[in-house]
Amino acid sequence: MNYERLLDKSLKPSESQILEYVGSKLELWNQIHTYLHKNYNFEPELVFFTKKYGWTIRYRRSGRTLCYFFPEKDAFSILIVLGAKEAEKVKKNISKLNEKARDVFENTEQLKDGRWMWLRILEKSDLDSLILLINAKRKPKKH
């Protein structure tokens, strides 16, 4: 499926341009980024992923990536790569994922370098499922 993304490598978008682009899903965008800032010590960085996927906000620390956020017109998608141990954690809690996230998980092959899951965030239940996936990948810090 083609989504309208920021694909021009020569036009690095500003934060305000990204927020405007996400548009009607801005509240969900802000909720997940606030959650990550409160619960993880990963720094967001704007990087160009590929010409097919365009600009992304990558959460990374010490060479390890938590996940990627791809701004889209009135939406956004995430890429999260789960290792075999992380995927086992998700399997134990699969019933907590919404139908869309469960379908993506079950239909994404576990490769040697991980299970490359793409999830488009359009509603609160998508966000809740994403948080479960992120927590399986890395435990949130204690407050």
C-alpha cells in the first residue's frame, strides 16, 4: 500500500512541517512521543531512511534502535524490529494486541535479524498495541 510520505531527501522537514503533515493524527503522534520521552532514555533523531520510505524519526541509543516513526499525510507508520526473545514476549500477550497489530505480528516472518513489523497508527487501539510492542522490546524505566 502506498502512503504519502516525506520522500525528498533534499528537503529535510522541520518539526512543525512534520506535525502539520501528520495532521489529523497529531494527538496520537504527540501521545506516543510523550510516552517514549517519559519511559525511555532514547533520543529521537530525524534521518532519511530510504527513497522508498523517506524521512523518519528514529529513537536510538548507543547504536541500538527502539523504533522508527514515518510521518504520513494525516497518519504515521512505525517500524519496530523484534528479536526472537522479544517476539516470544509478544506471543504470550498476543490477546492484548488489537486485531490489526495481531494480524501484522502473525503475518510477519521472524528472520534471523528480527521480525520487521510495520504498523500504521490511525486510532487509539493501534497506539495501545504499539506501546505493548515497544515494552516487549525494552522495559520502560522505573519512575
